[in-house]
Amino acid sequence: MKRLLLFAWAICSATASFAQEQNTFGGQLHGNFQLDGQLYLRDESIDPTGEFYPDERFLGQGYANFVYTDGNFSSGLRYENYQNVMLGFPEGYRGEGITYRYLQFKQDGLDITVGNFYEQFGTGMVFRSYEERGLGYDNAMDGVRIKVNPVSGLSLKAVMGRQRFYFEKSPGLLRGIDAEYNLSKELFPKLDSAGLRWTVGGSYMSKYQRANDPFLVLPENVAAGGVRTQISKGPWAMQVEYAYKANDPSADNGYIYKDGNGILANVSYSKNGLGIIAGVKRIDNMSFRTDRNGSTIDMLVNYLSPTAQVHTYALPALYQYATQINGEEGIQLEANYKFKRNTTLGGKYGTLLSVNYSVVQSIDKDYVDPALDTLRTLQGYYSDPMMRGDIPYFHDFNVTLSKKINKKLKVNAMYLNLFYNRSVLEDGLGDESILLNPDGQKLMSGDIFILESLYKVKRKHYLRTEFQHLSTKDDRGSMAMALAEYSIAPHWFFSVQDIYNYGNPDEAQRLHYPLASVVYTAGTSRFQLSYGRQQRGIFCVGGVCRVVPPSNGVSFSLTTSF
């Protein structure tokens, strides 16, 4: 802890000095700083054996970003410190150092970056380099990126380098190019003047990783490519992307020599208070890493977005959907309608009704019998894209009603029906194992009811409440949750909540999970202090997930920017 506090003091002092001398350089210096830590307390109720209780009573981590800009030139660096990483974050984060640094120059349509950078081709099915700090996920590239607009309407990107792997670099090297062209603007100006926008794009990515397996002849070069188009006119918009990946034996797919592919399509409509979005996705063997032996969230080259709504409420968030990179197919339908003011259903202030339905299941897989066909070691299985798989993974049907009652009170009410295949989404059990023993699946289904309110007590004083209830006989059983937050703008925020797992099949685990927090904000700085219990669960952002162990203790967070 002493090292973390010294680090915090040094960064804040440096920040103040640099900020005062920005004009000396002729440019501008900006940045931000964050420090998080937790003091862990032994709690035999939630962790009877002490399996998750850390050897170190205090764990903490922090980082500081600095960005300097001067005309067409910019540069930056990030310092990170993990002493040691907090529970639930990947344990590869141990130590400290400068993990991100770059130089960037822009002029006459040319953009060159050397060092670290984040980038994405299309929707990310072929390549996406990004950071999600809440997950502890960071696959930043370290190399060279070039962006250029050689002619009007055409944009090109080229990247080369290695991914970040905690404090190291990935063993695989990536090289790729992406192009996007505005057809309506340049080739069909009449369509553009009529309000139709039409773009097409294509991506190519190549991974090189040395192979020295004594038993398998592994491909050292693996290519992936994709094509996409996007069309919009008035209230309508459509987006379609198809990706293909050459055979890439890996730990994810059991080292089979099967090509991968994926398709993602979305159609949307928005007009006169009505919004509709329909999406469909199918992926088959699209795991793509810079290390074929990698696992969990390490060194992923591509991003496969989830076909499911991302929930922020506490009880639905316990059962978030995690994208199955080896294969899944799903659909998502969402409709929103704003009933106008001064109507029967709209009332004085209007009413917003939202309906969302998501369903995801396995793809068709015809496994090759190893006793009859030696191709198993090559192909693994065959899949008919026109047939559906037999294993349900997830479904989520929810209805939300949002309404302003009067000048002081707003309410949100939600009903959610949920199905969650724990064997697949938590235990990582493969389709073949489930098909051999379908009765052995661990399934969860339940209904969740949520009522949220926001009440303006007086000027700058607000009270927000939540009441949630999960009704289920599966997994940990039924739960009830209550929360109250009181804020005094712009400085103070107080929060208390409790989740009571009253329906747990194990009577000893029918526990309360209380949590209390206080937040103070001043300008661009924010300090939070919390105390309470944390349930075990899966924490997900955009279909990428990590396991969160149970814990009890006092935590704090300090953030500031300049």
C-alpha cells in the first residue's frame, strides 16, 4: 500500500507541474489518473474454505495517462501499477511499468502512428484492438498504423505489430489492411442527393506464429478476411458483414483443422417515436488469437459482439450472456415507442415502452466419428448453416416502461424472463459433451421484476431507489434487492443496497450482501469509498466476460483528469 500511495503522490505532483508549464512547450498536455484498492476481510459465510481469500490483505492498482498535442503532432504514454491486482482481474497483471506509448502525426489526409494504438476493422469480426478497463482487458497493438484517404470517398488503414499480453507481447505477429468506400457519394451522386448512403468495405488480417509441436503440423500463417456493406435512407438502415478465417488449430477448438466463418446483419427503422432493430448472427469456429494456446480473454484478435441486451441492473447482470467463439447463432429484436404527450397512454409528459427479445443457441454440428473416420483430427465436425443446433444457450425477453409522473418523479418498470445455460456460459462445456449427456446440463430459468424511481427532493437533491426480485428454483435460487441513492449535486453521493439470497437451496448460503458507498466529486476529481460483500458471478462487457469471486471488504477509488 505504501508504494501505491507514493505512486499516487508522485503522479499528482507531476500533473500539477506539467499543467502549469503547458504553454512552455507550445502545445497542450492532458491526462487522467486512477487509483483503486481494497482491504479484504475474512468472511467464512461467503467463502467457507478461504479459497478466494488473498494472502495479501490489501490489493490495489492504478494508472496514469499523459497525452501531449502540438499541431499535427501528438504523443502519449500510460504508466500502470499493480501491487497486486485486485480479485477478479486477470492475475497476469503483476508489477508496474509503461505499458502504452505512442507518437502520431497527421497531415494532408495521412495519419501515421508508431508505438501502441487501438484500431478496429468493420464490426471487429476480423480485427479489433481495444481496452475495457473494467474487465482488465487490453490487447493494444504495438507496432505501426497508417491511415490514408488517397481519393475522395476512400479510406484505407494498415496495421502491423504484436498485441499486448499483460507486461509482455504476444508471440504472434499481426499484419492487416482495411478499406472502405462511399459508393453513393462518389459513383452514384444521384442516390446521395436523394438521401441514400451506401458504403462498402473489406478487411484482411494475417497472423504469423511459429509452430514447434512434436505431434501436429500447425499452420504458421493464418489469414482472415471480411466484406461488409451499410445502406441507409431516411428512417431505414441496414448493415451486413461476412467474415472468413482459414483453418487455425488452437486450444479453443481442440486443435482441429476447420475453417471458420461468421455473418452479422442488422436492420433498423426509426421514425415518429417508433424505433425497431432486428439483428441476426451466426459464427462457426471463429476463435482467433495471436497465441494458439491462449485461453479466457488473452490475446483475442477479433471481437464477436453479443446478440443480447447488456443489463446494468444488479440481478439481471448476474446472468449476462458471453459470446461463444467456437459457434453460436442468435437473433435479437428490439422495439421502442414513445407515446406522445397529452394522449391517453402518454399522459402529460409522454411514456416510453421498450420490448427486447434475444435468443442464442448452438449451431448444427455433425461430429466425425473417430472410430470410422480419421478426418476427425483434421475437420472435427461439419456444419450445415441452414440447420439449427440442438442446444439452447440463452434467451432474454424483457419489457420496460419509462414514465415521468410529474415534475419531481420519474419511474422505470421492467419485467424480464430469462434462460441461461450455466454448463455452457459458466463451465465452458462443449457441445459434444452436452449432446452425449443432455440431462447433465445445469440450466437456469427465472423471472425478474424491477421498479426504479428518481425523485427530485429539492434543488440539487435527488433520491433514486431500486427494487428488484428474481424468482427461480435454479442455481442460487430466488433473490431480492433494494437500493437507495441520495445525491447532492455537484459534490456528494450516498448509496446503500442489499441483495438477499433468501431462496438458496443451501440454507447456510441464504445470505445478505449489503453494500454502502459514499462519493465526493470536486471539479474533475472523484473519490469513492465503499464497504460490503460481493457475490460470486460473471462480469461481462459486450459479450466478453471474467469470473468475479466472492469477497468482503473496504474499497476505494480515486480518479482525476487535467
